[in-house]
Amino acid sequence: MTDEDVLVVGGGLAGLTAALFTARADLDTRVVSTGEPILRRNAHLENFPGFPAGVNPRLLLDSTREQAERNGVQFTDDRVERVAPLDPEDPPYSEDGDLGPDDEVSGFAVSLDDGDALTATYVVAASWSDPSYLDDLDVSMVQRGSKQFVGVDDLGRTEVDGLYAAGRLAKQYHQAVVAAGHGAQVAITLLEDSDRPFYHDWVVPEGYFTGRDRAVPPGCEEIDESERRRREDESRAAIRESVADPHPDGPTMHPSVADEE
Ligand SMILES: Cc1cc2nc3c(=O)[nH]c(=O)nc-3n(C[C@H](O)[C@H](O)[C@H](O)COP(=O)(O)OP(=O)(O)OC[C@H]3O[C@@H](n4cnc5c(N)ncnc54)[C@H](O)[C@@H]3O)c2cc1C
């Protein structure tokens, strides 16, 4: 058994959204990230759907991380140094002894900068702009100028089974909603590639499926009217709290400009 079902490298919008989706599908999910998401450089985000007058991008990032945490995502603040295939000669054994030498183990060994190591069944690389930790894997890279992108298929799969790439690192357009949407798309691809039953991540009113004598499909949830109102009240309180004060942080300047100051 690996430490994590899913390890996401990079806690920008792509990684956070991918993690949100896999955690909501009950996969143990950890985001390992260091350094700032690139969106923290933006002054005011005006093209992310749902915010008529725009939104502070640092608030959006904080809120997305809080949403991921509420849904069970774990976070480690560290740099991923290396991702390598798990060694079948030296697989990790679970502490409770359920797993023996004859059990098949697949996945990845992930080394962190502080010397720790983790294992994961799936890895999602969402670490714009550094893919160097993938050098030991047979992954194609696309070079454009000084930038390197990870080669993926239309749904974010790399050539290595169990390894996916999301967001700008996967050569998606350099826009926030695209990064978030691609993170979701890659996570759903991962779920569909796993044996886990999954239909859609939908919350629907009571009776939407069962009222038609259909079982609630995996990934979906039916809630009654009082639960719907409870969740609405909770979400209004969370939004009110998050916007009560201006965000304390301003934008991060481009490093070359900052260096000149
Ligand atoms: C100045 C500026 C303004 C912008 N304005 C807009 C805008 O108005 N509208 C819009 O739609 N888009 C805008 N964008 C683009 C948008 O911010 C990005 O396309 C999007 O946020 C990319 O998200 P991402 O998750 O792919 O990458 P990132 O947000 O960069 O996330 C990657 C994370 O991975 C971390 N990481 C890297 N290597 C490692 C490693 N080895 N181990 C662990 N962690 C690692 C990074 O430090 C980072 O935190 C702007 C970008 C910039 C630079």
C-alpha cells in the first residue's frame, strides 16, 4: 500500500483543483508544494467566472486551498526533488502487515528536499515551471525558448502509467480558469483510469435519481431541502468571512523588476 493514492506536485490552481477532485472521490490525496503560485503576481483577476467585479487572486488561491482542505486534501510545504518508479525488488510494506512480498505494488517513490520520501499510486505534476524532478522517468518534454513543458495526451496522461501533468506545465493556455479546468479534467481522467467507480461529481436534490428508481451513481450525492439550506448558510458565512477584510498581501513583482529595485 502506498502512503498516498494521489500525490500532486504544485499547489497552484491546477494542482489544487486536481487534488480537490481526487479527494472528493475518496482517494487519499496530498499536495506537495513550495514557492508561490504564479497567479500571486496578478494585480486583480478580472476573467475568472463567478466574480462580477473580479477578485483578488491571492484570496482566490487561499479560498481554493481551504476548499481542498475541507474536502480532505493534505498539504506538505516542500520541494519535490525526484519522482521514480517504485522498485518491485524493494516495495514498501504496510505497517499492519497486510501486504507481503508476493503482492503487486505499483506507483512512485517521491523524494522531498528535506530528505523525506513518500510513495504514491498516482502522481499529478502541476508544478509550473519546474519538471526537473521527472528526469528519471521516460516522459517527453517540449522545449519552447527557456521553458519546458511536459508532453501529455488530450486528457493529461503522460507516457508513464499513473503519471499525469496539469495546468501550465502541460502546455495549457496561460490563464487561471484554464489551469483550474485542466486540473479537474486530469483528475477525472485519473479516476476513470483507476478501477474506482465514478459517474460525475454532482450534488443534486433528494429524489433526482432515486425518484426515478435509480441508485445514486458513484460520485453523486442527493441532499434534502434542510441539508441544502444548511450548506447554503455555511457557504454564505465562509464567503462573508473571507471578504470581510482586504487581503493582507499585495502582488509579487516579476523577479527581474524586483531585483532592480
Ligand atoms: C503577472 C501575471 C498575471 C496573470 N494574470 C492573469 C489574469 O489576469 N487572468 C488569467 O486567467 N490568468 C493570468 N495569469 C496566468 C495564470 O496565473 C496561470 O496561467 C495559472 O495560474 C497557472 O496555474 P498552475 O497551477 O498551472 O501553475 P502555478 O500557479 O505556477 O503553480 C505551480 C506551483 O508549483 C510549485 N512548484 C514548482 N516546482 C515544484 C517542485 N519541484 N516541488 C513542489 N512544488 C513546486 C510552484 O512554486 C507553484 O507554487 C497571470 C500570470 C502572471 C505571471
